[in-house]
Amino acid sequence: MEITRGSLLAGAQAARGLSVVIDVFRAFTCAPLLFSMGVEKGILVSTPEEGLDLKKEDAALILVGEVDGAPIRGFDFGNSPSQILKHDPAFFKGKTIVQRTSAGVQGALAAIENSEKVLLASFALAGSTAKYILKNRPQHVSLLAMGWNLEVPAPEDEWCATYIAHLLGKGDYDHVQALREIIFHKEAQKFLQRKKPHFPPEDPLLCLQRDVYNFVLRAEREAGMVIVRKEEDETPASV
């Protein structure tokens, strides 16, 4: 099994084989949380307008996302796991979410063009994602760190890629060093400094939890859309 690393938009566009699209802060921490609270499926869209148009056709859809980190007018939720966690899971049970974000979602939409499979990942999904890969043994794995707006590398995504590679038997991982570089970086500090309400300080706490779920999230094309579904494993997420 060959494993390569890529970053930002160029990395997503060059992806091949089984691609793991990583967005820790916050898209692919929000997505598995939503599925754990009962969401049935997700739809990835590139623009807010696409999401709003879909909701006009089906008012039951739940719109989740951001532009430059800020909530989108007309969407039900921003890109905040702590905001989602405050809601009763019954609100989400059986629903479909539409997700639009500036990094993770855009990266997944780019990676799906040339990949055989696309998995969405974060620290919360790292263990289950690695286990899925080891079970299926693809010939090539692309680990893709999406960074900020697909333009600037982010340490949380790069370290998550390192962690997944480590779980796959490729290289070492130092969690203390990872936390040191992540927490004191400007990407985490914009939450911890409490300067903007759409960057709540609780979000990094949720985003840096490792191996929370026993399922993976797979994105694939269906009827002209990119659909996300949960694939569950009955065994523990540790590998």
C-alpha cells in the first residue's frame, strides 16, 4: 500500500486512489457529530446558493456551513461542533444535511474528480478511517490536509494526516508535540481569544478529540450530487 501526502487545493486536485480529505477545524468534526446524532445522509455543495436552492425544494433539509469561517445567511447552523452539540439529537434524527465549507467540503469536491474513493476525516474519525483502510488494503492512499480556505496550511490538519499515517504503520506520531503546535497556532488562537462569536472557544476542545467514532464517512457521486453516508464497523475504532 502506497501512501502519499498532499495539502490544500493542489493536493486535492492531484489526489488518486483512496483519498482521505482532512478538515479538523471544523467541517469533518461537525459531519461525524451530526451523523452520530442521527443524520441519515449528507450532501456536499460548493456554494451557499446551491444549498439554499436545495432547501427551497425540500424544507426539511438542514443547512450547515460557512464562508471564511462565518455562518451563512439562511443556513440553519454555522460550521461549529459546539453549536451543533447544544441541540437535542432528536432534531437531527433521520434528516439530511447540506454542508458547504471553504476548505473540507471544497477539498472533497475537488478530490472526488480523480479518486477511486473519498473518505472525510478529522482526529475524531482517524482511528476508524485507518482501520477501514487496513481492512480494504487499497493500492494507493492519498492523505490530504485542507488547511485554511484551501490556501494556507493548518497544523491541525497536517498533524491529523501524520496521525493517520502512523496508524497505518507509516512513521511516528507525537501527540504532545502536535498539541503544542496546534493550540498555540493562530488557527486555534482565533477560537481561544474569543474575538468573534462564530469562533467559540469550545470548538477546539471537540475538534482535538481522537478516535471518537466507529464509523467512516464516505463521499460519492449519486444522481449528479456528492452524497455522504456513514459506513459503520461493529468493532472498536482502535487499530
